[in-house]
Amino acid sequence: MAIRRMEEVRKYIDLHGEATVEDLVALCGGCSKMTIWRYLKQLEEEGAVRRIRGGAISNNVRGDMEGLYSQRMYENTEAKRRIASAALPFLDPHGSLFLDAGSTIMSLVKQLPNLRYAIVTSGTNIAIELSQRFDMSVTCVGGQISGVTLSLSGPQAEAFVDSVNIDTAVLSTTGYSEKGGFSVGSYTECMLKRKVIQKAGRVILLMDRSKLGRTLPFTFAELEDIDVFICDGPLPQLRAAAQAAHVELVEA
């Protein structure tokens, strides 16, 4: 059992590029943090990973599960531009706005008019981009940074989100399927997204159609948990499901 679990841990870190102890506890069905640290120590001695504060990173980083942010920025760029344009009318500059990390969210940020938005973000890339807009109020959550997605997550991030009011949240996803809902490869990012959804008055989900049919380990929402779903269309296979869930489907 221990050998099989350690191999699962190694494969997960190798695929994802990195993992927190919380990610791996969830992956292994709730085994103790002490057990996970033992696995990581053994894997480090074997040269497979390098332990860092709160988790480990792969010595053979590929980021296959989520995809490195630097790579995703150049994938499906026209679709992401259309999705971002379709999202703009839903954003109220007089309310508080939460922006996720991710390349589709970055496309949205680049199109945001320079108005007095009050923005909270979990994306370090998003915060840096928005810091150049002098009329905007930009706050970045705390937590542990992912070298793969450039996002912040973990207990600190969740506690911060719990302390603020969010009128509209704009989230991204790594996969969507009827069985798996909206899912990502990181447990801590999943938990942060869940917290944001709980706090937000309205949730907008941005996704390009390359994510359709993908199911990753951690589901953060079902279709009925969001209010607006924007994806590059046409999407005849989603129209009935969106209508049944009372979700506004925008085919960009």
C-alpha cells in the first residue's frame, strides 16, 4: 500500500510540476501529513522531487495536467480574446470584483477599461498587470504561489477571501465534463475557488472549448453553482444543461 501510494504521489507531482502537502493528503484518501512528508523525503532521496516549504516540486517538471502558464498564454488566443470580450458587459465598475488566475483571465484584464474597479485577485500575473492601471484598486490574496499557474492558494488565501465582500467573481477552469463538473489539478486551488463561489453574489466562468470533456482530480463547482458560463461556441451540447441549471450560457 505504501509503495503504491508513494508512486501515486510521484506521478502526481511529475504531472502537475508541484504539489502541496494538502494536495497529496487529498490524493491519498486522507492519510496524515506526516506520512506524506515521509513519502516526499524518500522521493527526494531518489532524486524524483525537491521538497519545498509546504510541499514539493518535480525534478522533471512538465506541468502536463494544468499546463505551464507561459505555454497556455499562446494557446487558443483568438478564442480567449472573444470570451474576454463577451465577459466585459457583465462587469460592474462600481462593485467589488474577484479575478482568478489564468491565461483567459489575463485576456480579460488586458481588455478592461481603465475604470475604478475594486479588484481582488489570486493571480500574481493578474496583480502585476493591473498594478499599471492607476485608477484601479488591486488587492492580491496571500498564500502559496504555484510556479505552474502563477496563482496563490492555501489557508491564508481562503481566510482572506472569507474576510472580503465579492459582488462578482470571474473564474477559470482546467476542465469541464458532465460527470466531473468544473475541475482543476490542485486541491488548494480547488478549495479557494469553492470559497470564492460561496462569497460571491454572482459567478462568471470563462473557459475555451478545448477544456470540454476534461476531468481533473478536484471539482470546485457544478454547472448549477455558477450564474454565467462563457465559452467559445457553438455549444449545442451544453444548451439544454445550462437551461436546466438556470445558467446563462454565452457562446462567444
